[in-house]
Amino acid sequence: MNVLFVCWWDYYGTDPDIIVDLWEKGEDSVFRGAPHLVILTGPRGMGKHYVGRETHTIRMAYFELAAIPYNLGTVWAGFFLAAVQLWPPARKAIGLEKGEEAMDAMCIGYPKNLYRRIPQRNNLESLCDNCYLRELRPKLKS
């Protein structure tokens, strides 16, 4: 699947150098080495209705949350989804029939690094020093 995606990106991508060069160096910058790909499909044309694609996205968000207790990592596969929607060889490779459409995709696998807690964040004062929020500082102190 990785080779198929890189071929699509090389053909259609706006800046193919980034992804293709990384692939040629042995780095999988799209699927991140995940061994499994979950693809949600539905009837073609369903994505035109406001509930079609959003419903599938909500399902994938719940799938992502459900993977956490099992120490599984997930990666949204938006580039892959674009390839499947725009390139007939990719549609054929995943076995989509004529009346079907890929609605969403997510890679899943055991991550190299397992994080036990969220990273430490900067305090609000340092955030205000470094960005456009500087003018809010007097209001935040009161």
C-alpha cells in the first residue's frame, strides 16, 4: 500500500519531493510504519450529504479513543484517503466496487514510544511573552 501511495503522490502531489524523497530514504512519512489500515466505506454519493462523511469521521474518532486502553497507536490517513478518492489504481488496490466510496481511513498499530502522561506545557506567562496574546497580559493578571 505504501508503494501505491508514493506512486500516486509522485504523480499528483503538489510537492512530491518531500514524501517521495523520504520514502526513497526508507522513511514511511505517511503510514508511520503502522501494520494495519482501517478503511470505512459507504455508498458512492453519500459524502455529498452532510451526515455521510461526518458520521464516518465520528466513528473513526471513537475508534481512535477505543484503541488507547489497548496501548494501540492510531494515525489518520488523510493523504491515503485522497489517493483512493482521486486515483483509480488505488481504488482497485483496496477492492472498492463501482458504487462504493472510501469515507475515512486510519492506520493502527503498536507505537514505538508509549507515553504515560501528556507532555509538560509552558505556563500562561511564557505563552503571553512569545505571541500575539501579549496585549491580554494585563487582563489575565487581574
